[in-house]
Amino acid sequence: MANFQMDPDWLRYHPDPSKPSYVPPSGAVDAHCHVFGPGDVFPYAPERKYTPCDAGKEQLFSLRDFLGFERNVIVQATCHGADNRALVDALHAAGDRARGIATVRDTVTNGELAELHDAGVRGVRFNFVRRLVDPKPDAYYRAIIDRIAPLGWQVVIYFEAADLEERWDFFTSLPTTVVVDHMGRPDVSQPVDGPQFGRFIRFMTEHENVVSKVSCPERLSRSGPPNYDDVIPFARTLVERFPERVLWGTDWPHPNMKDHMPDDGALVDIIPRIAPSEELQRKLLVDNPMRLYWR
């Protein structure tokens, strides 16, 4: 049995989130969340760059119900590396109420991919954020894509704004559905109609296989909680311009937050500010994730 001590500066998830005023539509999906351990059952990866608090499936599903959601898309956390056992355990426990995004190596076997698919995995995640992982050469990722494409899986990419220009040729060549985490982490101190976010708008405009999560204002904001006002124009722009290609998620349990821990209820109350009509809310929370993950 492994004994993991979380990093001394680690911020635990909110112990008592508020009940949101906003009521999500029936069938709503939290399309970006994680499970961490528990480490004594599902050990954290030796190559990890952080050691979190435990945040298991029971806490995740309790939060799902409390916030008024019906389903989750659980994304493999970097602290677990390519060991997807905690993810698969959560998917089995959730039944048809959850889907997963895994992390795999280029040595993964067809049998292992089939087991992940049967458990509810529908994509792989490639992380390019250098403070969290050590990115690999493009050929490494292409070898994985060749393996997962026949399964109909998507590729989830996590990068920071500057990475989009650097890896433009690679990102725009991906043959699958491509889901971008957290709007590509724009610098929200820059204009929403400025060149940096304009590059991301161009990415989505020119490549109809690209979907964006309009999540994690707590990671991007300079103005801070609880309203995260400076992030709203960026998320709303994507929701209104690409209503069929946006997703939303809590990012629970909010790994690697350094200055504050968001109130998940307050995050839910931001949804009508970025998707102001019932039609946009339904597409964001129900229609789009169901089409991408439950078809």
C-alpha cells in the first residue's frame, strides 16, 4: 500500500460549495472533471510533477448530483500518467452516466485500447503544458492517433496560448475530432478581438473538427472570484460563434490552483452569462457532449 503525501502548497477542493442558482437543463453533462486516486488504491505515477490530495469517484458523483448534472466526462489526470485504473474504476461505477478521456503511450496494445473503449473511454489527451508534463515529438502523438482513430476516438489537447502558433501545423493536421481544453488558455488581459485570441478563433473557423471547452475561468482570470468578469467575453464569443462546438466542465477537483480554490456552485452560475439563451445552454451542456461522447 502506497503512502502519498500531497504537495505542501496543494489546495484541496472546496469543502462546502454553494448551491447554484442556475439550474442546468435535464441531461446536462459536466464535460471536464478528474478523479485523483485514492493513492493507496490507485497509486500516483512515479513521473508525476505534482502530488494531489485524494479526490475519488464518490466525491465526484456527489458533486455531480449536488450541482444538478446527470453525467460526467472524466479526463485522465497527469498525476496518474498513463495508468488509467482510477479512471476506468470510476467509469465502471458510473455505468452509462460517464465517459472517459485516457492517457496512453505509443506502446499501448489493441487489447488495452479495446478494454478502455468497453469501459467508456472515447478519446486520448495530449498535454503540452510544460510545467505539468514533458511534451513529446509530433511523431510520438501521430503513432497513437493512428491506433485510436479506427475506434472513433477524439484527441483532447491542452496547451497555452503561445503553443498554438508553435504547433499550428501539427494541431491543424489532426484527422480526428479535436477538443481543446479551456479555450487554449488565452491571456484575458489582452483584447478579446486582439491577435492572440484571434488566432484561436481562426483555428476553430478554418477547422470544423475543432471543439473548445469554455471552462476554467478560475485559471484564466486576473479579476478573480467569484465572477471572473474578464473571462466572460472570451467564453461567450466562442459559445455564440460556434454553438455546436463548445463544451463546459467544472474541472473538479481543480488541480494545481495556487491562489484560491473556486466554489463549484459559483462556477455553475457563470453558465448563463456565457450562454445567455436556453438554446445555447442546451447545446453547450446537453446536445454537444451527448453527440460527442454518447453516440
